[in-house]
Amino acid sequence: MALPEGLLDDVKNYVDMTWEDPESEKKLSGIIARGMAYINRIAGSEQDFTEEAKPRELLFDYVRYVRAGALDEYVKNYLPELLALQIDRKVERYADQQTPAE
């Protein structure tokens, strides 16, 4: 999965990764891609991780937890927010289906 432009640098800044290391960046890119896939699956649709909104916030924290070896804690700590994202997206899809075509 290709990362949106600038996302790797934004995540590096968030996790205070100030050094340049291709291997660390490759590892971080994989974590970001897995996080995006996970959040997209929870939401039921592709999310925009480039805008300052809940999907981006959840992704950044996903990366932080994975780097700390605490993915299981992420799920526990962020379950309410993940469920809220899922419900919001379902409501949006339902509303889109109810809007008559012009």
C-alpha cells in the first residue's frame, strides 16, 4: 500500500523520529500501511489520513502503540473511538443511500 505524500514525515515527527535511517523508515512505513488497512477495515471504507481528523489521529496512535510493542493495549484503549468511527461511517453511508438522486 502506497502511503499518501508527506504522511511518513508527519508520523516520524509525531513519534519524535528525528534521524534519517532507510531501514527504520521502511519499518515505520510498514507499520503505517498496516495501521491504515486496520482503520479502513474498522471504518468499512477508505479513510483520508492526510487531513487532521479522527482517522489520522487513530493512525498516529496506532503507530505509537505498535512501536512500543503494545498493539493489544491500543485496541483496549481506543475501542470506543474505533467504534465511534465505524458508526459514523455507517451513518454517512446510510444517509447517502437515503438522499434521492437528482
